Amino acid sequence: MIRSRHKARRSNTSESLMRRRTWHTCQPIDLHSLARQWFIGAKRIELQKLARELGISRATAYRWAGSAEQLVGHVIASLVDDSFQQILQGTTSTGSERVLEVLERFMSNARRSRPLRQFLAKDAQLGLKIVASNHSPVQERTVNHLQQLLEEEVERGHMTLPVESNVMAYALTRIVESFLYADLITEATPDLKNASTSLRLMLRQDS
């Protein structure tokens, strides 16, 4: 019985020391990384539970993330970054065809993403706010990637644009969102083929 008490004390002391070490060594990136793991695993992201897992206070978690909604937005935005990077490395076309190829593969990846679809299915209104609103880091990151891609192809002489690159990037993003999340916006079945047709018209090059 005495040994059992000693073991319990040692265990409690060890856990306390671990929490204190974590408190001093844990960084905002650790919170983001854990939240990303939970998102990919279809686990609900709650700041209080994340804080407990990391051994930090709830106040610290909120100071770093702002809110669970904001944290989810940044997690999905990081997945957008990964998707674009992977797609761009595998493209061989140029000009408007390259832009279209990237967009088609991006939509396909998003459509097949089980974590994303499960997240959106839980709360469509909140999900749309996070992935497709003007204040969303997801939309902002998507527009930024497309703008950079458009500018690269224009600078290389592979295509021309009828409007500024940021305007075109935003327009393309909105088309992608309207088709990709059609089931949540209008309860229509997402039609990526029609999305591709619309994007091709937007990117058409006048001879």
C-alpha cells in the first residue's frame, strides 16, 4: 500500500513536470499541428481539449488561435497550400492550359477529401463561412496561389489576361467555390465538368 502511494506520487510528480515542460516549450505551431492531425482524423477541433492535450492553458490556446473557427480555417488553408504545391510539381502544360489543369486537379482533390467533406457535412453554414467567405484564410490562400500562377504564366509569355491578375484569380476562385460546394449552397450535385467548362471560358485566349 505504501509502495502504491509512492508510485502514485511519483506518477503525479512526473505528469506535473511534463506539463510544466510543455508549458514552456510548446509553441503556436504545435497547436496548429495537433489541430491539423485532428482535422485529418475527422476529430472535432475544440480549443479546450487541444490545450489539455498540449499541456497549456485554455487562455493560451485562445490567445494563439483566436477561436476554434479561426484555427480550422488556418488548418484547411494549410491543406490548400499542400494541394497546390503537389499539383504544381506534377504539371507539364503551359499558359491557360496549365492554369486550367491546376484548377481541375485542385477541385478533384477537394471533392475527394474525406476530412473536408465530413467537416462540411456537420455544419454546412459554418463550413461555407470558413472555406468560402471573403474573410476566410482558405479563400485568401486560394486566390493568392492562383494569382501567383497567373502572373508566372503571363511573365513567361504563355498567356495574357483581360483584367488584373488579382481580379482574375478571385473570379476563378469564386467559380470553383460555386461548383465545388453546390450541394451546400443550392443542394445541387457538384458538377466539376461544367465547372471546368466555365473556367475554360474564363481563361480563353483570343488569337
